[in-house]
Amino acid sequence: MLPCQSACPNYRNGCHKTCLRWKAFQEEQALQREAKKRYLKFHLERCAQMDRQLLSLQCRHPF
């Protein structure tokens, strides 16, 4: 179900394909997804770096 289906007074079957509001909504969603990806990538890289640093500080026993 489309989110605009219940809220848009001009809704009719298939209108989302040409609707400017729907396209703007989709673009906003795409921007939000990209921002979330950048946020997660940044923090995952920082966590991985911290893990490597902490592992390098551990004592290693010779075998």
C-alpha cells in the first residue's frame, strides 16, 4: 500500500507514477537512506579502527 493512498485527496489507481508529491517523497526517502548509510559507514569504520587498536594493545603469549 502506498503511504499517499490514504492521505491524498487526489489519489486514484496508478497516479503515483506521475505524481510530483510522490516523486518528491521518494527523493526525500533516498536522501535519508544515503545519510543513514554514510552515518553507519563512518561509525563502523571508527569502531573497527578502535577494535584493531585495542587488540594491538593486548599481551600476546608466545606459542
